[in-house]
Amino acid sequence: MQQKFVMGPSKVRLTLRGYLRDNPTNQVPATRFFDKIEQPASADNCGGVVAADRVVQRVTEQMSAFCAGAAGTTQDR
């Protein structure tokens, strides 16, 4: 996660790679990159913290959906 203050309002960015691993076979049947940017509502520390919290929540929700979907498709095999 990083917060950028270059040119214009600051932005909080979270980039994460998620993968689903099958423990018995140690294979990785699914992988995905998550990259989200959130603009703070205010230019102070509190605004940065709130934006960081929002971007983490958004990525966590997307990662949860990815894992649920990928796990469902691997169970069908």
C-alpha cells in the first residue's frame, strides 16, 4: 500500500496478488492481481487513514469473492 502526493490530491493505492493453492497437490489453480486506488476525502492524516481503510475493505471484498468463485470451480474437478 502506498499514498502518493504527486500532482493534485493524494491517492492511496493497494496492489495485492492473491492465489488459491490446493494443499494436497500444492498446485495453484487460480491467481489474480488486485489493484485499487482511493482518493482521501481530506488532505490530512485522518483522510489518508480513512482512504486506506476503504481501499483495504474493497480489495478484501474482491479477494473474498475471487476465492469463493475459484474454490467452487476447483471443487467441480
